[in-house]
Amino acid sequence: MKIRTRIATAVTVALASVFVAVPAFASGGGDATDAALSSAGDPLNIPGIAAVGIVLLLIVLIGSKLAGDLFEKKQ
């Protein structure tokens, strides 16, 4: 696999995981003072979300590189 293909795959997986996780961000409203998730209107922790996204992207890229190396033809 070329590095561009690995990056495209990692970005696609990252975007798909965000769309799969979107229902977890939703809140039913009401009194959610002890809820694990923030309620609607609360500010998001953007730097934290970005840091986790970058770490996940690195894990996917490194994992795809290692898996791709297993199938490389030896000359």
C-alpha cells in the first residue's frame, strides 16, 4: 500500500468513527448535573477531542503500516 492510501484509509476510519459516536454526544435534556456526558449547550473540550483524534489517527496509521508490511513481497 502506498502512504497516500494509508492516510486516506485512516482519515476515512476517523471520520466514520466520529459519525458512529455522534449519538453518544446527544443528551436527553433535563437535569444532567451528575451525567457522564455534557448536556446540550455546554462548551466542548475541543483541544481534548483533537488530541484524542490525533492519537487515534496515529494508531491507525501505524497499525496499517505494520499490517501492510506483513504482505509486502520480499525480493
